[in-house]
Amino acid sequence: MLHPRQTKGFIKRRAIYRRYHPTFTEFRAAVEETIDQLPTTHAESLASLMTLNFQRFENVSLMAA
């Protein structure tokens, strides 16, 4: 599952950035179209965001607060 911030950023890049929507109705339609296409057209791009990159720390001393 993607973090909501990642999903929001993905939708912004696909529907909003570098595009002019003269009315709110057209803006909303562009966002809804992008959301509708997430499982089909954008599936591969979205899957690339779902990587398991975790930072690991070895031998870390923790200080008591």
C-alpha cells in the first residue's frame, strides 16, 4: 500500500502539473480521470513507487531521555 503522500504526489504529477484547466469542473475531471486510470494505465508507474527501501542502522547506541 502506498503512503497517502506518495499517492497525492503521483496524482498531482499526472493530472495537474504543467496543465491548465480553465474551469474547476475540468480540473476535477482531470483528477478523477487520473484516479480512475490508476489500476490500468498508470499501474506500472505506480508499482515503481512501491519499493521496499529501508535504511538499516547497525550497532546504534540509544541515549535514555
